[in-house]
Amino acid sequence: MFNTTEIIDKALSTLTANDVIFLGKGIPSLIPTRVLEHEPLIFVTESGLVGKWTISNEPTNTEDSNGNYVTLTNGSVVMGSSEIAEIITGRHIQKYITCPDKIGTCGSFVMKEHGLGFNESLTRFVDDIICVMHLLDDEGNSNFVQTLDDNRIKFTGTGTIITEIAVFKFSPQGLKVTELIPDLSLKDLQIKIGIEIDQDPDMIPMEIPKRCPLGVIDKIFKSGEEALNDVPDGAVVMIDGFAGPGGMAHHLLVSLRDQGAKNLTIISNTAGIARVVNFGTPPGKLVIDHSILIDNKQVKKAIASYPVSPSSSSPSSFELAYKAGEVELELVPQGTLAERLRAGGTGVESFYTPTGAGTLIAEGKDTKIINGKEYIRETGLKADFCVIRGHQADALGNVTYKGTSRNFNAVMAPSATITVVEVDEVVPTGTLDPESIVTSGMFVDRIVIRPKDFSPYE
Amino acid sequence: MTGNKLYTSCALAMRDIVNGCTIGISGNEGGGEPLGLICQLATMHLTNLRIIYNVPVIKQTIGSRMIHQMISDDKISELITPSYPPSEAFDVNTKMVKNTVVNFIDHSYLAEKLRIKGAGLGGIFYSSDSIGDKEYLGLNMDVALIKSDKTDTLGNTVYSGSNRNYSPIMAIAAHTTIAETNDLVEIGTLDPECIVTPGIFVNRIVLTSEKSRID
């Protein structure tokens, strides 16, 4: 019979590098104690912790899901409830480790507390649920029951149940034993838990693998060229920035131009007007912006809120290409653009907004009257790649911005499959204040340091 | 607009709360509960309140005791919460405690409904396989009672550790946000890059009294 630490190690053996794991109350809250500081795992709790931590004997300002005082490990972040919700609904969690109160033979489970916690959304948006629990409760009653109490809220999902003597898999189709400790028969197990249960045809003896750390997080790339090497033709690419050169990943834009991927759809506030506006550009120079991609014939379509030059006498590259019929445009109001980006990263398929109702923007879109006001339905935006501009990053990918350079960066980062950040410097993990990190490392895949001698002007 | 946001007591900051109000209270398992404001609310002669509060399940807190007291005093008609602690008075069949209806909502959906309201959206749909086309609507909130670590006189606010929880999202969603802060600081003290809740979302500020800190 295995002990609680061994059950935890068994659960840890199912994790893979870079997993983001939501930890429930009870046994799961002990899991961070078995993980090394530099392992590429990110834990998330109901209380708002993101990263890793150790349980503290002294009162701190931070608690885990079980109400224990904790000390955050370097590189961890504190978030509010709505950001935790966004991580869940945006499907940024790979595994949910929980400790149910009772499991039914139907494959559903109930929790100890009345109510829901995060369980309804977790079981809906996380595909792999790992239950770590004891076979019997404190009174010696089985935690496995034929029929769940109808008065309690049931949760259904797919995953694994790890106990001290057996491992089960569960799904809406029911429960099956997949591993059993060698000196026990299925019959013994059935007597212990008091229910009839089937074994999986591939059932194996239960063993606890030796805890083997998953390596070290390394997201730092040597150059923009290396970080954007795999952008395919036809990719959707989010490009941060507001209007001028601030908050724009100039070095990555040059890398993307040199890499040469064609037929790109770019999602950005402008489609490149910094060059024609030229705020603060030295005389005789041109600032790098989206125009270098358009001039290089890499762009098929832009989704933007401000695609044209403020002056018709100095049209932008995109404007000229649009007039020549070489590019398509989807015009989006600025607030709607921010909201569509946020939707993409938070699992929102579409939303109703009053912005643009009754205008050309509403053409072809669902409309709805809510409390006498007209709303239109807009959809979330996702991308294959996102290039953003941070100020400082740590090796885990936690990012802070500088002044108004923040703009669309923070809302874009969670919405792309691969987010690449260009930063001024990489600082030692633990340097950035966990209260002030704007973009969590879970949303950042690749980090490139802007070369010291790089000029944003051509 | 220059209006002074500082109030010398919880009673003054909360005196215009009326019967039937929807009130959000921040907190998670005791962390980030505005104790002074909750205790004041429990003493007020109000009825038919709709309370949005994440009732602690692991430990009994002053907040949960006050909510139970208010339920006993028949002041709350509806409690909207992700979790409800085991209570002998809670009837799982009717979802009632005494005369209070308990409406359970998952944390994720509660947070999102508050954000829908705060962001001025009409409703949202999740990209989901199974539940599909269920629309989530905003949740109206008249007053938010939130707990701040540091607030400047403009209402700019930062939090401390896991005490952050529902405070920022409730501040955005509510018509009137009352922040109980541990530390009232001069304008300019807080780093503009690190302020979590901008002052535009905070209408009234009360300093935590030593008494409620000890409690």
C-alpha cells in the first residue's frame, strides 16, 4: 500500500514538461512540495497563485487552495479570480488534479463542499482530470460508491484516479481498474471498496515511478531569426503596437521579413502607420513597422482598427497595396479589437457589443436588442504566432512592459499558439515582482533579447 | 470631477445602501475580505439584499459568520456563491437556507459575468463542444465591498498576495465600489506600472480600523 507522498509522485509521473496544472483542495495542495523550483511545470490555484510555492510555517500574505500560508517560489505570479477564470476557459490548463469526496461507478464525482468552486468549468475546459484520493474516508467508508447522492452536484470528465492500492480510469462510460498493487486481486479490491468494478484488459501491476524531475525551463532563443524560423506560409500573426513606434517588436518584424513567410494574415491595431506618422524618427530615416512586410509582399490580409495614414498625402504601404487590390482588410473598432483578442485567449467564441451597431461594421453580423439597446455579435480572434514587445522577461517568460508600450501586448499574448516576445533584457528569475508581472510565463513561448546595436530605423 | 473619495467610517461610506441592493463582497477562504465593511453591513437594518460572496468552505471567517448572521436576521433574499459551507440550515433540495435562496455558480462563470457587466458587453458564448450555445449574461452589482492593501486618494489600488481574488473584477463590475484599505497613501506613491485597479473604478475609500485588523 502506497502512502500519500507516493500517490503524489504517481500523479506527478503523468505530467509532461510545460504543463499548466490546476490544483484542487486537499491532497493536491501538497503537490508543489514534491517539485523542484526549476522544473517546467506551472501550478494554478483557486486562491490566485500561478507558479510554484512552498508551505510556510509563518503567516504570509498568500495562501494556497487549502488555506495554508505559502511563500512563492521565484518567478511565480499572483492573479485575481477573473484571470484564473480566463486561464481555465481559455484552455490554458492541461491537467486538473483534484481530490473528490466520492466517485460513482458511473464515472462522475462529487466534492466535499456544497457548491461548485471551479469544478464545473474545470471539468468542461480541461480534458485530463487526475484524482488523487484515498480508497476510504476518515470513518472507514469507501470513497467509491454505486450511486452518487442525488442532492450533491456531480461532475463528469475523463481522466485517472490514483489511490494507495489501485489506479482507475474514468469517463462518462464508467470506471475501470488499470493498475493494481501486485499482492492484491481484483476481488480483494472489490471487497475493499464495496462495489463491483471491471478491470481494463491491459491492467498492469501498480508501481510508483521514482520522482524524475522534468528538466529546466528554457525559452530563450538566440535571435529573432531562430524564434520565427517555423512561421509557415498562410499563418495568422498578431503584431503588437499602438500607432507610433512604441511597443512594437521591431527586431522580430525584421526577422519575419527576412524569414519571408507569405500569405500572412496580420492582426494589429494599425496595418503599419508608424512609418508615415514618423513620431520622433530622426531626419532621413524610416521607422520599422508592418510596412516592411507589406512591401515584401508577405501580407494577404490585415485585421486592424487604424489601417490608413492620418494624411491622404502620405499613404502607408498597406493603403497603397489595398488600393492596388493586393491585400484584404477587415476593419474593427479599437475597443472591439481588444475585446476580440481577449476573447480569443479566454475561450470566448463570440460576444455582444454595442460598438458599431447600426453602422457598416454591423453588416452581416447577428444583432440583438438588450434592454432597448442594439448589440452586434463579434467573434474572438486567435493566431498561430504573436510577436510582442516587452521590457523585461525572466527565463520562465514572465514579462513586464514599459509605459504605454503595454498597449495590445498583454491582451494578445494568451491568444496565439506561439507567443514570441522581444525584450530589452532577461533578468534573473525572482527579480520581477509577482504582484506586478503583467504577462505570465504560461502565455510566452519564446524570448528574444533585442540586440544592443539594433536600430528600429532604416 | 474632484469629489473627495475618503470616508471617515464604514457607516458613512455605506449609509446610502438601501433594501433590495445587490452587493458583492470580495474574499477567498478569508483572504481579502473587507471585514470592517462586512461587519457594518451586518449591523444595518436592511432587507431583501442580494449578496454575491464566495463563502469560505475550509475555515469559518468573520465574513462567513456575518453572512450567516444576516441570513438568520432575514436580511438576505438571495446569495450568489461558488461554494457554500456545510450548514445544518441549508436544504439541498430547495437550495434554501431559512428564507435565503442560494444560487450556486462556478467561479469562472461568476468572474466572467462580472466582467461582462464591467466591460459593457451584452453577453458571451464560450467556444465549447458540449454545452454549445449557452449564452452567459452580465451580472448587475450595485455596490462592491472590496479589500485593498494600498490605495491612494484617487482610488488607485494594489493588493497583497492572494488577497487580490475578487476585488479587481468586482470593482469594475459594480456601480459603486467601496474599498477598505490597510494603507492610505499619497498620490504618486504607487508605481503606475503596478496599479491593479485604477481609481476610476473606486468610488469610496475607508481605512481599515485597528479593531477589524485584529479580528
